[in-house]
Amino acid sequence: MQVQKTKHIEALTTNYAMAYAVKAVDVDVIAVYPITPQTTIVEKISEFVANGELNAELIHVESEHSALSAVVGAAATGARVFTATSSQGLELMHEVLHIAAGMRLPIVMAVPSRALSAPISIHGDYSDLMNARDTGWVIYIAASAQEAYDTVIQAFRLAESVSLPVMVSYDGFLMSHTVEPVELNDEEEVRKFLPRALRPYTLNPKRPVTMGPLASPDWYYEFKYQQVLALKEAYKVAKEVDSEYGRRFGRSYGVVETYRMEDADYAIVAYGGASYGNARAAADLARERGIAAGVVRVRLYRPFPTADVLKALDSVKAFAVVDRAIMFGSPAEGPLYKDIAAAMYMHGIDKPALGVIHGIGQRTIYVEDMYKIYTMLRENPRKEVVFMGVRV
Amino acid sequence: MKVYYKTLKDLPREELFAPGHRMCAGCGAAIAMRWITKTIGPNAIIANATGCVEVTTTPYPETAWMHPYIHVAFENSAAVASGVEAAIKALRRKGLWDAGDTKVVVIAGDGGTYDIGLQSLSGMLERRHGVLYILYDNEAYMNTGIQRSGSTPKFSWTTTTPVGTAVRGKIQWKKDIMGIVMAHRVPYAATASISHILDMVNKIKTALEYTSEGPTFLHIFAPCVPGWRYPENKTVEVARLAVETGYFPLYEWDHGKLKLNPPSNAHLDKSKRKPLKEYLKLQGRFAHLTDEEIAELEKELDAYWEYLGKLAQL
Amino acid sequence: MTLPTATELPIGAVVTEPGSTRRNITAGWRALRPVIHDDRCVRCQLCWMYCPEGTIVELKGVFKVGNRTYDTKYEINYDYCKGCGICANECPTKAIEMVPE
């Protein structure tokens, strides 16, 4: 076991923590376009490049579509790459999200999540990320600046191991612009954790290959199935990477995090920092008031950690899923709710499950709201989607 | 331009673009691809926009390309190439690039350049990436079945500008893509035609070498057999007439100076140009044109030459 | 023919063999076949230069044609010639004839 001895702690926003992680990783090419609330990531990276602290090519692209396209080109050439975006930017990238995954390129992207237009909102929710959830990317949702920093470093290792692009998401504003203490790793140690590995295919005149060909019906499906297999593999590798990271740096998170779940009868399942923090405070409150409450946080969202989520909810009588995104017109409007419902149905599990939509456009989720969810679970366990915090 | 190839005997012999691809018999773009690949030499990476060339040359598990080649999407080949160029720079600085002085070349059609790819092209030019961007212009969306683009000439028939009773072909003029590129103050931009191979390869080579200073651009005129509706043996003849009638002038923009190249350098004198009708009459897409419409095209062409003449005097 | 399975294929649909369209013989596309009459060929290279497929093969050696000697001779690779006839159209001495297949 090797744990760092000297601690280097900085007070950083999650966005700045992203930039520090990128610097530690020794990224080669970064292409980012400004958008709220992502912008301070690229500002900090620009500072590192301007001061010679980060030896990377920073491409000031003219759009998010070009940001992802440029890192696709750079990753295909064998470079270690990074980009970041939010909201409309992620929507503009959408076409290339599928292509990056289909080309199996190890790209890492930070996504401080934000609501979608219209009407325009610069505030946080997960509508942007949830639109990208089935594009073939690995998706993490972090709950603290420290975790986001650690996850970016893990993400590079995972991306390069399974040849898949990885998003590291977190709450726009509530995390992206909130200062927390972050322990930074020794950069030499990070580079040992992320050795440069020769990739099987890159664009190089010494070994010419063609990337992005036309695949006929005889061939196309096999490449899509390869992606299915790669994501299954990523579930396993993500756990291994997290464990090894824990051994080296002293911090690990698992793919699903639980709080007071040992003897819980009622659980809130959530993602992101604000939801998780308030759910934990509500669980404490509920327990003070005699409800055996606990919290399950989904950290790895794609591939969906079905086994870990089902295990965490195994002994509860009822649970609620708090989603900060709306899937309009869906049989259940919460994306995580629908994932868990599908997972349970496939495994023959039938439990009362409440879908809660909240925090849309950064509508404040109070601890009292979360507490109320526990009381709803206890008093009237049922299967239903409720819209909380909205004037109706 | 620098003259790297004086006569046809000097032309590069090695073929770096494999036959067996599915481009149409007599394809003008195929002639362009053959000479682009030969001239840029093996130490180059090609980024290709979606289009006829892309789909006909990369039917999995085959490829006609012998260079490292990447296709990502329609509108972003300039952004992809920006990333490739930046990656080579960064990897070289870190001692991780083993292929020497590798050049980066974009190949895109008129749809991918004039229209959907214009933004990413502008971004790449403005950021001054050392990339040679080659536009092969067949004046419509040929891959999807001959729809009008910003490059389609006025009055031309396409499947989305049919010749009807109320509207007869395309209503608008062809966009001046060279003007847009030149406005980015690139070191070098030039037009070329597949009918004038020596001129074209010298421009390809010149533009390639100038990428050490920044982005360079080539606008290659590449007739399309099914889209322009002429017999497949007439591709080079049509391209030659485009130049000889002054419809497609050969010129280059070299560090802020515009220079007309032979034979276009004689064409400021209108009497030295063949009548435009000789070019139009070979092609079914112009078969419906009346004498009045041809006169309108000629008038616009004269105005264009006047503009070019002024630019050449700068 | 059994095609490779998902796990047997290179990931990401990378084509690993450069120039592999050569496996696809396009001779069948041809309705007309170009035939070079060597006695009329003046070795101007235009057919070689304009062929979209690169199927005009330039041979080097000593070639006697009547009382003339050339160091070059042009032949056609009929595997890939699509029969477009650009070579015949551009030939200044009409040395290339398009003959029905």
C-alpha cells in the first residue's frame, strides 16, 4: 500500500479542480469553447498554458461542435486530450458524441451540468447530461470538488484502458462555482498512474490506417455491438481503477456510494453534490425522527451499475429517485428512475418506487423537501412520479 | 507559386490512391484525388469531410487511401484537422512523434466547405493552423443526389432547383468562397482545375509547403458526370472550357498579391475568352437556358472579371 | 462466406490495410474498352495524366514502333478501367479507340 505522505490542499471550485487534474495528467491537446458554467475551467487551463505550467496545445475553437471534433482529431493522432462543456454546448456536440464513442477514442470531457433552453437558463440541472446518456460514453457524476478531481484522473485511465470516451459531470454552479478544499496529488505520481501506452491504431504515416469508413448493413451492427461489450467491460474496469487509485492516493468512491443504508427501510437515490448532500442531511433528520432512512448515490451512471444499485436497495421497503432532469412524454419522467425501474423489472424485483423530479433550472431542493420524501415513502409507499418544488 | 514540376516528365509517378474505389466512371474528383495524393507525398494525414469522395473510397473493410485518413462528419473536417495538427505539434514537443515533418490536409466538397463546413473552416483559418484545405468543387450535393449548394451556379438545374414553369433552376449566384478565404489573410490560396494538371500540382505543392506559415487553401474545379449531365468522356473537356471561357479563372493569392495564371492571365481581355456558351452547351444542367439567360450569365461573368482585375492590381 | 464476428474485428471500424479497394475489380463497370494503337501514340502522357483511376500504366524500356524508338510505352490495366473514355477524348493523335466490350 502506497499512500502519499505530504498533503497539498488547495481551496478550489470544482471547475478549477478540473483544470488542476488536467495539468496533473499531462494532457497534450485541449479544445474548449466558453459556455456558462463551464467557462472557468478553460480560463484556468489557459492560465496554466500561458504560465508554461501545462505543456499542451490549447485550441480556441469557434464552437463546441468544433471543440469535440478537434479533440477527436487529436485523440485519433495519439494525443491525450480534454474538453469541457455545458448545456447548449453539449447539445451542439451531440452528433460528435456518437462519433467519438463509435471511433473508440479515449477522450475525457468535464460537464458541469446546466438546464436547456427554452427559455434560456444558465442555472444547473442535468437535462444536458441526460440527453447524452445513451451516446456510448462512460459517464461519472461527481458529488464534490475532490471527487471530481480524482474522477478526471481515473477517467483518463479508464478511457485509455477500454478505448471509450468518458464524461465527468457535476452540478453546474452548486459545485462548479463553489469553493471546497481539494487535496491535490503529486503530479509525478499521477503520471505513474497514467503511463503512456501505445494505442493499437492512430493516424501516423508510418502505419497508415483509415478511420471513420462507411459500414454497410453487413458490418455496421458488429461495431455497435463492440461498443456494448466495451461498456460492460468499463463497469468492471471502473471499479478496478477506483480501487487502484485508492491504494495509490488514499481516496476511492466505488461506483455507487451509500449513506446510512445498513439498516435503512427507506432510501433516496440521487446523483450530484447538492442532491446527495441534502438527502444525507434529510436522512439524518429522518433518523432523529424515527425513520430508518438512507441514501444511495449513483456515481458511475453509464455503464449503469445495475448490480451495485440493486444490492444497495436490496433490503429497503420503498425508495425514491430524485432526478434533476425531465424526460418529456416518457412513462416515467425521471431518467435515473426509469433506469432503476428497468433494472428491477429485469431482475423480478417489485418494490414501491417514487419518482421525484426536482431541482429543475436550479430550483432549490431544501433538506425539508428531501425529508418529506421519506415521510411519503413511509406513509404511502407507491409507484408514481411527482413533480416537487414547482408551482402547480 | 513555386514551380516544382516544369513539364509532365517531372510529375510524381508513384500512385498513392488505390483503384477499385466506387467513384463514377469519368469522375472529376477522382482525377483530383489521384493528383492530390501523389503530390502531397506519403508523409501526410488526410481529414476528409462527408461527401461522395468519402463514401466511395472507404467501403468497410476496404479503403482506397494509402495515407493515414480520418473521416468524422460533414461540417467539421477543418476542426478535425486542427486537432490533428495540434496533436502533432504537442507530441513532437514531448518527443512522442516519430514520423517527422508530417503535413495535414483536408479534402472536402463544396457542400462541406461553402455551406455546412464554413464555420469550422473559418475557425481553422483564423487560428492559423498549418493545414492545407482542399476544396473539390462539383457545384452541388452530389452524394445525396444532386441538390443545390452555395456553390451551384445561377440557373443550374439540380434536383432541388428543378426547371419549372415558375422557377427555372437556381435563382442565386455562386458564392465567392475564395473571397471569403482571402479575407482571413491566409498565406496562400489558389484556384485550380483538373484540366490543368501542371498548374494544379504546382499549386498543391506550393500550398503544402506554405503550411509552415499557416493555413492554405485550394479550390479545385472538379466536374461531375451525373450531376452536370454530360457524357463521361467529357470531364476534362468541360473543366478546360470552364477555364478557357473565363467561367473558372485560374489564379492565386500569394501573401496578399493576386496573380492570374495561364491561360486565365490573358482573360482580362474579354476577346481572349471563348464564348461562355461553349462551356454551357456541353452540360444538361444548363440545357434549358435561353439566350437572354446566357446573356445575363455573361454579364455577371464580365463583372466578376472586372473585380478580379481590380484585385490583381492591388 | 462467413464474416468476422464483433470480437474478431478491429475496434472502431478502423481499416487496417491501406489501398485495399484494389481487391474490388471494377472491370465489370465497362461498356467500352480503350485500346491503345501504339503506332499512333506520341508518348504525350496525357492519357496517363487524366485517367481518374490511374489505370494507364507507364512502362519504361526500349520500345521500337516502326522506325521510331521510345523509352516509354503506355498500357491499360483493364482490371480497374471503368471505360469512361477520357483517355480517348483527350488523346491528341486519336491513338486510343473505344471498342465495345
